[in-house]
Amino acid sequence: MNIIFKIFFKMLSLPIVLILILLIAISKFVYSILEIIGIYLMMLFVFLGFVMMIVCKFDQSLGKEGWMAAIFLLVMGFIVSPYGLVAILEAIIDKLDDLKDSLIDF
């Protein structure tokens, strides 16, 4: 009786496993593209942030708004870096992969 339930639940979980396999494959592809784009965007935002800080240091007419823009650019550089959104996406992919493996192995 226990084996019948196990086979029944394995058959129910099969479509979910197939969907997870496709979702993980697509997510890994998007992750690899975002990682490369994120590095270049990070360098651009950090460079612009430092340039904005230097401009604000020598041009006092920009005031607080200039410093806020520089800080915003530096924060955006961190968010698009491999330690920001890309790391969050990698953690989600790992959790989905663990879920897929647990559904296959039960």
C-alpha cells in the first residue's frame, strides 16, 4: 500500500519536476547574461559616481543634489554588481535546483 502511494505521488510530481528543469535552465542562461552585463554596468555606474563626486567637490553650486546623485550612482553600481541582484538570482536558482532534486529523490 505504501509503495502505491509513493508511485502515485511520483507521478503527480513529474510535471512539476519537468517545469522546474526548464525554469532552472532558462534561469541559468539569464544569469550568465546578467553576470556579464552587470560587470560592465557596475564599472560604468562606479566611474560616473566617482566623477560626480569629484565634480561636486570642486563645483559647490550642485549642492546636496549632486552628492545625492553621486551616492545613487554608487549604490546602483553595487546593486548591478555580482554581489547585488546577480547574487540573489544565483541563490534563487540554487534553491530551485534543491527543490527539483528533492522532488526527484523522494
